[in-house]
Amino acid sequence: MSLLPDLLGDEFIESLRNLEFITRWNNEQEKEPSTLPLSSNGGLPIDYIRRFRRNTKNAASKVQFVTSSSLETEKMIELFDQIVLTPEEKLVEQALHIIDSKIQRIAPMGSIKFRRSLDGSRGGFFVLLSDINQRVPIGSMGDGIWRMLGLALATVCAKDGYLFVDEIDTGLHFTAMSDMWRMIWETAKRLNVQVFATTHNSDCWMSLASIAQRDDATEDGIRIHRIEPGKDKSVVFTEPQIVIAAEREIEVR
């Protein structure tokens, strides 16, 4: 799992036109580099992402993208349909407990017209709360719940594949970030998901240090990559370096 902070500075972003990915597989030769176009804000353009998802050559690997504004309602429901009545559904519910421990269950709304009229862009689901024993629209519970739901759904639906998240801390209070990383780390390990995320938030990467301290972290790999102007390669921070940087409040973004 890697944490890739956003490119630093507008001038640096403007100087780039493409981003090259090189994939290496165990017991295989290095793959040819694939060039991906960058949008004006340094991310992957949405039209490219849609074409990538439809490309049958990529069918062998599951790839999920979560933007800084999270996932749209219809995409959330599509992902939830893939895991309903499976063990992964319980993982999603546990993720929501990080934000609100009173959440017992989650379910999509049946009527498209109903869910749109109730919650707008932050709707489509009901949650059952233990303290009032009734369901409430998820859109009434704040951005943190919606963000955590999107991250959890995207992670479990990227089984044996890849998860890309832009500004992973969006909508989350700093006190929830360590638990967010724990949820993603444990789920990604269980389901064999490689995670790439960006952030500008110091609390976010420092919270990652709590995961890097774990005994099982080195085996699977946690890295922070800082991209600097004028350098051909990113500056890489390993697990021990992440922990030391967090303890000494050394900036790695």
C-alpha cells in the first residue's frame, strides 16, 4: 500500500503532460510502461477513467477509483449490490462504526425517485441507528459517513486489484484518520488490494505511522512518495522512516 501525496505547486503540475506507470509482476518480465494523461489538477481525467474501466484488456484486474468528492450515489449502490449478503458487507458496516458506533446496518433505498428527493448527492442509503431503533437517510449524517462508505465499498470491490483514492482524507475529522487507515490496511491485506492515495493533510500521513509501526507492516509494504520539482524520481519514505518522521514532526509531503 502506498501513499502518494499530490504534485506540489501549480507550475510543476503545468509542466507535466503525462504520467507513466510501469507494472512489475512476480516471475514475469517488466511490462511496457503505460502513459496516462493528467488533468489540469494533476489527477486522472474522468473520461480516461471511464474508458479504462470499459477496456476488456484490463478485465483480469479490478480497479476502483475514488475521487476527492467521493463516489456518486449510483456507483455506491452498484458496488453495494456486489457485496450484499457476503462477508464483505459486514466489513463495510464495521467501517461506518469508525465514524458512528450507533450504526447497526446499512441498506440502499429501493426507489430511485425516493432516494434522489431525500438526499440529493449524499443519499441512496438508509442506516439503522441503535439509540433510536429506526432508519435514517445517510445524507443526514454528514460527509464523514459518506466518505467512509465510499472508501469501504471501493476497497472490498477491488479484491485482487487496485484502489486509487484522491485526497483520501476528504470529509474525515483528524480523529478518525488512524481508524480509517486501519480499516483500509486490514481490508486490503485480507482481499489482496494494492492502494494508492494522495493527500495534502499532515494529520493524514502522520496517522499512517500508527499502521507502519505494526509488526506485519514491512512484509506487505507501506510507502510515502514525495514528488519534487526537478527530480526524476520520487523521494521514498519506508515504514521506519515514516514512524520517525511522525515522531519528530518532520514534513514528508
